[in-house]
Amino acid sequence: MKTDHSKHQQTWVSNQWYVAAWDYEIDRTPLARTICNETIMLYRRFDRTIVALHDACPHRLLPLSMGIKEGDDIRCRYHGLLIDSHGVAKEMPLKNDTVNKRACVKTYHVVERHRLIWVWIGEQDKCDPDLIANFWPCSSEGWVFDGGYTPIACDYRLMIDNLMDLTHETYVHQNSIGQSELMETPINTRVEGNQVFVERWIPDIKAPPFWRDALKQDGKVDRWQICQFQIPNTIMIDVGVAPVGSGATLQKHDQGVRGFVIDAITPATKTTSHYFWGMARNFDLDDAGFTARFRKQQSGVFDEDVAVLEAQQRSIDANPNMKLKVFNIDEGGMKCRFIINKMIEGSPKQ
Amino acid sequence: MKTDHSKHQQTWVSNQWYVAAWDYEIDRTPLARTICNETIMLYRRFDRTIVALHDACPHRLLPLSMGIKEGDDIRCRYHGLLIDSHGVAKEMPLKNDTVNKRACVKTYHVVERHRLIWVWIGEQDKCDPDLIANFWPCSSEGWVFDGGYTPIACDYRLMIDNLMDLTHETYVHQNSIGQSELMETPINTRVEGNQVFVERWIPDIKAPPFWRDALKQDGKVDRWQICQFQIPNTIMIDVGVAPVGSGATLQKHDQGVRGFVIDAITPATKTTSHYFWGMARNFDLDDAGFTARFRKQQSGVFDEDVAVLEAQQRSIDANPNMKLKVFNIDEGGMKCRFIINKMIEGSPKQ
Amino acid sequence: MKTDHSKHQQTWVSNQWYVAAWDYEIDRTPLARTICNETIMLYRRFDRTIVALHDACPHRLLPLSMGIKEGDDIRCRYHGLLIDSHGVAKEMPLKNDTVNKRACVKTYHVVERHRLIWVWIGEQDKCDPDLIANFWPCSSEGWVFDGGYTPIACDYRLMIDNLMDLTHETYVHQNSIGQSELMETPINTRVEGNQVFVERWIPDIKAPPFWRDALKQDGKVDRWQICQFQIPNTIMIDVGVAPVGSGATLQKHDQGVRGFVIDAITPATKTTSHYFWGMARNFDLDDAGFTARFRKQQSGVFDEDVAVLEAQQRSIDANPNMKLKVFNIDEGGMKCRFIINKMIEGSPKQ
């Protein structure tokens, strides 16, 4: 695989949905966040719908996120240009001046779904809500979902490589969740359209403590780990165990206890990213303490990844002539990058 | 208006005087300051005249401002080359060596006037003291003047835009001096040679508290605000009130109480500037407490501008393809930029 | 002399030995250090021999210095690729995978000599241990040697200029070791192959306190200072005194007390360097207190140089059109740079 070190080539796919925030991050006060090199601000209207506007006043470019909210509108902090929540100027700095109709702010299509806020990056008239990644466990009955946000100073694709290969757990996470026995089970990698799956089925084992506690019964189990990459940048990892003989298969496994590790890694710039992570589960639904403890643990595990990925990014920058090599374990990440690269070639430039 | 994002084009006018410091900042110890991309150091001779030299030893480029003062001369801290206050080498590192006459330091014409230190940037043989901005209230009988210095991380022209438009007071300074009634009075903008005026005459109003205290009488007043831009980078804002019927006009208004807000914004680099600000007044001349309190207040007001202008600069940098728009309120700043751009085209490159 | 401000031209000689560390800095835990723009890590095997490897895993470029030592091998912290101390992969992330023979890490020839660790930068097959600078006083019977390490943010050649001219002591070190009488003695500069010597012989003087204490007798002495530059970046300064009439000459002077100031300045990048410094002496050999005090003093003196050289580098960067001038005192440094430049032209590009 060839890592492109060109400073000019785009590294993400346009005309796609990118997670911009958690639902709980957005309220009536604007949040400023750079998504795919675009400075964007987000806030909620009174009716709780979400606004995503380019974060620069069309007049003198002051970030609108520094402005003063007036109902659903925002007034620029510099000269008082009033912009409504559709990006249209309503009032000039001098109130009697005729409103300059060219003084518009770019708006982004935005959807709140699966507890996350998705922004359409690319041609706004090509926007298609059906393309939002199917994070169904995050918003389905019988499931509970929580998670957090971590900024990370690396190319978002390094995190995709990381998540599509679970062998790194042994070393990166040797002080937390690393388990060398996982390494002994073969994995299967396959592509379905623009999705990549890395699957592992571990039959007839003693349940590890975490899963025994979730299952609340002893005895041998079948265990699975299924990483699912969806264009442009999301990964769901389906994990769980079911009692041996309960009929669970790699394809269908609702018999036991199940969780989904949820990941969306949104490019901020070429070498910085927003990492949204969490876990959805179908057990201990009312145990808020479990939710809080697991979120804390997951945050600690991802901090271990952040340390490694930021060091990797620095090393890539320091060795511009070196290319990343591909081993067997990288098959999943490589297939994701292949799809990403193919779509970048076919996608409009920002 | 088109904002030039070229990295190579000069953004200031050469062959002009730029304020390098306040008079009280310069003494016998050198002060190092970058003016229009040139590293300059300033100090006073025993006779209190001021020296402005390029701040790099002609030998190995160590900043001379790190050197050792010997009378009016300065000895480089590295090898001891002795430079006199006219930039000429007097003594080599080895005292018996013949003085190398090519070892000269560039000197800058420098003038102390109106309480400020002005340095000529450009061709030194074209220097003309008559071109110094006429800050007469800063050095006339019957007036008192004081002020301060604030470094600011933005293109100096953003501050000129800011000062030539007083509508921003309503929002930027809403917690300090903002007054929305000012917005209701029309302004007049006019150009006189290389000067730009933005004027506002507010007749027959109740004096605001600040001016009533200055005037020391009740009753209706006429009020004025006149911004005067002088090439290359200075602005004086003539403000005050006079009792109705005292004969004050927009053109002549010595009947009441009057102040001048004084501003000089000197480029350090393309995106950093030195902001020298103050106020001259013709009332309460002996009230040192007023001077101190006003200076403190003015500093706080300008800190509000700094926060906005630095955010504006960052947004301009983050959005290289966006241009600043011009509304009616920007007419003053736009006319200043027009004159600046015209003179840059005609001025020698540094 | 013309200072080359080109960003692309190499400023150091390839196919040479560069000091990477003190012997006491290297043990079984890897030390990461950038040498001539190459990220290198060093550690000792069980048998105390030293390993120098490129500090990037051939798989995904994570710095190997973050890895886990297993005997003499190192396992990458990311996916567990196991690399032996010759840079050859021994075990893949999945232990049963066939070892990828292209997954090799660049190794550097490394030699421990004269208490320092020398790494060969350039074509590894051209490596020649005979080219290591002859720091004989650092490893000879009858001598004791100690020193330290200081990172410095300047082009390594600025430090060579500094060390090859001892007149700067008067000013840079006026608060420590500066002595103006040294300036009155003429120096002689000569070139021998790729070595440059700057010599000063001061006959028949009262010994300064430091040397009187070392000599342990009163009376007149002859004193010498001989700076010796050896390609690519080392300097030894032979200093000492001998009683008048003891037969000491500039060429041969073992009659009194003698020390060598030892300097190696290794480029990290074009504008950052590693400074290894110390002193070897042939007197008070068993006085550990002398060693400790002198090391402390020497560290303080070099901190004075660091302040000046880093300011010089910043001034060079701020004045890209200015050239360093050459005075008589710079003859030594100029001759070193002449040899360096000539060898850079003839040396392979990295």
C-alpha cells in the first residue's frame, strides 16, 4: 500500500455524511467545529432542530459562533449583521439599510440520528439521508447507548486501520483489554459493496469474566467479533457471546448478550480528527452504573490508541519517503482504504 | 473588496513614517521591535536623541540589542564589535585590527514628535519629516495626552477597518462603551488627498454622562465624532460636545469639551501589529486621576477589539477563498484601503 | 563568506561518524534521537554491544523506541512485529504467519569509543572506523574524562564557528571565564588535510589561578590554547601551562598540566543540534570533586553560548538576505566551513 504524502490531495470522500457531534453536545449556544477542513458551527433552534452554518460572517469573516443568539437567529459580534437559521441575512448593521441578499452563509444539511449529529459534506443538493451509516443499535428498542468524544492528532484513516484490525489489542492494550488468545482464532475479511467486514467466530470457550457477568450464567459459550466498516468513516464492532447450543451463528446471534462498539472518525484536517466512540448493548439495560463505568473504561482504552496513533502520525511526517507495509492483519484496513481511495477519485473536490 | 491573500505582496506603504514606540518606552537600554518586517532596535543617546539601528550585528548577525552599551555606542555581545550610534564600526573584536569599514549597521531616520517615536521605513534618502501624521493635540498647549501599547496578532489593516467604522461599538463593546443611539445618526464619509474622514454630527441632545461631567453643566448639547485617517496607518477620532447655541459646527468646535482618540497601528509582520493608542483632551487638564482612569478604561475597550480582530484574522487564514464584503458602514475603511493599495503599487518594495 | 539559506541543500557531510550519545546514556531501554534528520534509536544488548536502528517499525512506522524489549529483540508496541537487534523481523503479528523478509529495519554501524557512541551516517557499506575523530585523551591511561549533553536550537556550524574562535570568551563569557588578556596574544591558524588548527602560545606569564592550582607550584609559566577541528564536526581544545624552562613547546607540552576541552556537535535537523561536551585532564586524576565541579562550571559556560547561538539562529532566520561577514578572528571557523562545504559537494546525498 502506498501512503499518499501529497499535501494537495484530498484524503476523504465528499458527498457523504460525517458525524459532527454527539446529540448532547449541541444546544442553543453555538458549537464551533472544523469538519473536513470547513469551519462549521452548530446549534439548536427552539424547536430542537439543528442548524449547521459555515462559521464565518459573510461580511468580515468573524466566526459567527462568537455572535449573540437572538431567538433562532444569530447576530455577528462584530457589526451586528443578523443571520437567520437558514443562513439568510435579516438585518444589516445599520437597521435601515436594505438587506444585502448576497450576504448569505453557507448552510449544511444536518440530521440527528442514532444519537449523533450528521453533517453532509460536499454538494448540498446531492444530500441523501439514506446514506447515513446504519447505527441501528444506537437507537433501537431493547438497546442502550452511550459514549464520548476524543480529539486526535492524526489522519482519520490511521484510526480506521486501527479499528479494522483487532490484533493490536494485545500490545496497545496489554494493560487493559489485551487478550492473546483472541489472536489464535482466524479471521475472515470480506467486502459487501462499500462495506468491509472482518469477522472472527470463537466456538465453545469459557466465557471471559466480562461476558459471563453480562450473560449471568456459567457454561461454555460461542463468541464473536465482527468489525463492519461503512463508507465514509464509521465502524461498528459487533461483539458478544451466546451459550453453546443456543443456535447462535456468525450470521445471526441474538440468543445471548451482545454489544456494538460504535466508532465514527471525522476528519478535521488532514492530520487531525474527531473521534466519536461509544457502546450499545442489549443487556443490563437499566444499570446506569454499568453505562458510566463502561464509558470510563472505554475512554481509557481509546486513550491508549490515541497515544500510539499520534506517535505514528509524527513518525509518518518525519519519514516522508517511507510507505506503510501491509501484512495479513491489515487486510481489513487495506480494503477500507481501497474503497475510500476509489471514491475520492470519483468524488467532487471540495 | 478583494482581500489579498498572496504571501508575497507587501501590505504596507514604504517611504513612510511608522510609530515604533511611545517616548516613555525608549531609554538608554535598547528596545528591540520588528517594524514592517525589519528587526530594529532603539535607544537614547546621553543627549536624549534617539537612535534606530538594524538589530543585527553586521559580523555574525547576533541581535545588537543583546549587546553592551558603552556610552552612546553598543558593543556586540558575541565578539565585541563596537558600533557607534550612527551604525559605524569603531573597534574590531581584536582591538588592533583595522576597522572594517563595510561593517556598518543600517540606520533609520527617527523623529520624536507628539510623544511618539517615528521611524522612516523605506529609502532613507527620501525621508521627509513633514510627512509625519499631524497628531497636534498630543503636543499642544491646553491639551493633555496619555496612552498605551498593545501587540495584536492581525494584519494592521483589520484595525484600520475597525476604527474607521464606529458602528461596531454596539456589539464589540456592548459591555463597555456601546451605545445604540449613535447608530441612528447618519455619517458622512469624504476623502481629502490621502486622508479619509468619517463624520457624524448629533445636534441638540442631552449630553451623555461622560461628556456632562467633562462639560460641568447641564442642558442640551451638540455632539460630534470625526474619524480622520492619515496615510500610512494613523487615525485620530475627534469627539466632544458643545452647548447648543454656542456656535460649534462640524468644521469648528472649540466651544465645549473635546478629546481626540489617537491610534497608530504599525505592521510588525503581515499578520501581527503594534497598536499604539491614547487620548488627548482639552478639559480637566490637571486631573491625573482622570488620565489614569481613562487610560485603564481605554485599555479594556481595546482588549475587546483585540479579541475580535485576532479571531477575524484566524478566520481569514482558515478561509483563504473567501473575500471580505463591503457594506455601507465600511465605506470609511474601504476608502483607506483604496489609498493604501494605490500607494503600495507606487511605492518601492522593501 | 556566504551563508546558504537554501532549504534544500544539505548542511552536513555524509559517510561520516557522528556522536549520537554518551556511553552512559545508552542502556537496555531504547533511546530515541534524531541524527542528521534520521530518527534513530539506540540500546545495548545483554553483551553490552550497542544497536542503532531506524526508529520506525517497517510495518506501520510506529517508533520502535516505544516498543517492548524481549531479550535483545524489540517488539513493536502497535501490532507486535518482533525485530531482532540486527533489524531483521523474527515474528509476525500473527505468530504463525510466515515472516515477511522485506520487513527489515535499517541498521546503522555504531562504535563505542572514547566514552562516546558514534553512528555512521551515509552509505553503510562505506563505513570505516578509522575515520572516528581521535579523541585520545578521553580514553588514555593517565587521563580522566567527563562531560554532558545539551540540545541546542541552531545550525551545528554556528557552534563550530563559536568554538574555533576563542575571542568570544571576553564578551559571551564575561561573567564566567572571559579574560581580556588572552586577546592580546596573536593566534596562528593552519590546515592539515581535513583538520584545522587555531593556536596560541603565551610565554612567560603568571599562571592564572585555575592553572596554578592544577600545577601546584608558583612561578612563571608558558601557556597554550590549541583548537583542533576534525571533520565532520568535532573539536578538541588543548589547554594548559608548563613552568618556564621546562622545555614545553607549542608542538610538545607534557611537562606541566594539561586538559582537553572536548566538543562534538551533531546535527539533528538543519537548525537544531546535539552538543556533547566535556573535559579530559591529566592532573588531579583521583579528585572526583574536581570532576563534578568542573562539569557543573562547564555546563554553565556552555549555557551562555547556547543563549547567544540560539539568538543568532533566530536573527539569521529573520534576515534571510544578510550574509555572515568574516573578520580575522573568524579564520578558523571559515576554514572549517570551507572543508565542510567541499566535502558536502563530494558526498552522497542522504
